[in-house]
Amino acid sequence: MRYLLPLLAAGMLSACAPHLVQTTPQWDARFGVDTRMALTQQIMYPDAARNTDPVAGMDGRSARSAYERYQKTGGEQAAPLLNNGAK
């Protein structure tokens, strides 16, 4: 009788195992891709750190405004709207 609870718990965990195993192949398929890409780019362009040409992007006023909004919210992102905003 004292082994009944651990036996039931082990049975329940083993029943859940197939659901956990099915998701990992999707994650494993791209494991390390970003690291390999960064390494490849460092090999292809070893002098990239010496490039003083600025990257095209936001102008200073827009970037400052976005940064100030970020600081004002404390770095929190807006909650996604579900059901068209209905609570």
C-alpha cells in the first residue's frame, strides 16, 4: 500500500512523456544556427569591427523619443490585446 502513490505518480509522468518528446525535434532542428552564422560572418569579414561607416536607421530625434518612451514605461512591453481589447 505504501508503494501505491509513487507507482501512480510514475505512471502519470510516463503518460505525459510522449507529449514532451514531440516538441523537441522542432527546437533541435535549428539549434546552433545563429552561432554558426555569427562565426561564418566573422570569418568572412574579419575587419568588420574597423568599419566606421554608420548603419542607416533611425534619425537621432526618433531614436531619442523611442528611448525616452522605453524608459518611461520601465522597459515593460504593452500587453497584447485579446478579443479585440475586451476584458
